[in-house]
Amino acid sequence: MSSLKITTIQADLNWEDIDANLAMFDELIMTIEESTDIVILPEMFSTGFSMKSKELAERADGKTMYWMHETAKKLGAVVTGSIIFDDEGAMKNRLIWMRPDGTYDYYDKHQLFRMGNEHLAYEAGNEKIIVEYKGWKICPLICYDLRFPVWARNVEDYDLLLYVANWPVPRRVHWQTLLKARAIENQAYVIGVNRVGVVKGLEYSGDTSIFDPFGDELYHVEYKVAVHTHELSKTRVEEVRKTIPYLKDRDIFEIKF
């Protein structure tokens, strides 16, 4: 496909309440007025950014996974966002890429947020994934990963880089600046989907944004619940890479753990 329609949902999450969040997202999804290919939800969209990993973790047969499948099937679109996942006793901040047919890929957050003790409650993933969907190559990452450009480095020639997040107001300038930088350096669309609201005195401004492969901002919304559908152009990716072909001059190296 030369174009891809994505829908971002910026929401005020209910703290550690899975049922309330799934019901809320049902209502927000009902407001989508046009067809879409991908629906993107924030980080830990069913709970908020909680460190109660063992109490809130779900398995593959849990209610959130079931909800994601049913929603994807109803929309005929991919639904993606991260959840607290129990992988045979290993707690993961896991992004699920749920397709309408019930098959899915997943990405486990690599860079765990030390300031919030995420590294004590979860185990880090060590594998970046590239999802191929409708002719597009897509790299999904999670929140704090944004601060580490090497992890997002575009060696796969992906077309779209996306971040789901719970990124607070005190560092909102960093969020906006780094999203733009990732788009410029990787010559790819970059989408960042964040939450809004206040939790335990910490405020979230949202600042959900879309940048094109040249770094131009195509969409931005702050401090409110918002559902937005935007069409991305594969031709734009090709134009930018042809005009300024610096990806061809990438250094070759490997990441070692």
C-alpha cells in the first residue's frame, strides 16, 4: 500500500483498573469516524504505569488480550499498545501487535525506567522487532526507549517508528524534541502516543504527535483526550530518502548485551 491510515488515542487512564480502562477505550474507539489500518494506544493502557507487576499482570488468555483481539476483529485493523504481561513468571512491559485474525507479535520494552524503579518490577527485552504490514515496515518501541537512539537506529529501512508512552509533564520538551530527532535521523514517520491526566501528583500532557520523515510535524495534541486518524504516505518516505540519501552512509556495528 502507498498509504497507511493510523488512529492515535490519547486518553486519561484509570489507575490500576483494567475493566474501567477497557470500557473507556471501547467508548473512544466508537468515535472513530472512518476506516483505519492501525489503532495505537498508550503504554500500559489497561492499568497506567504501575509497578504492581505481579498483581496486575495478565497472560495470553487474559481479558486485555481477548479485548484486543475482539476490537481488532471488529475494526478490521491492528490494535497495539503495551500491557503488563506475565510470561511464565517473568513480568514484562509488553507491546502487543494484535491483528484482526487473532495472531499477534510482541515487543518487550528494552530500556526500563530506572527513576521509576521499573527495572525492579519488570524484566527487559533484548530484541527489537520489525512488523511488516500492508507493505509497510514498522518498528514499535515503548516510552523510555525514546532516549536511546542506537536502539531505534534504522538498519532495517523501516518506514514507521512508533512509541507508546506514559511520559510526564516535567520532561515534555524532551519527548517532543526526541520524537522529531528520531524522525530526522531515521528518515521515517515517527508517531508518539502518550496519555493525559494526573496520577499521584504527576501530570501528563499527552503531546501525542506525528512527524514525517523530514521532521515536519503533522499532528500534535496536548492536555486533552483525543482520537485522531491520519493518513501516511509511503511516497513521502521514498522522496525524502532520495533527496537526502544519508541512510546509505550509516556506520556498521552490532549491539552487544
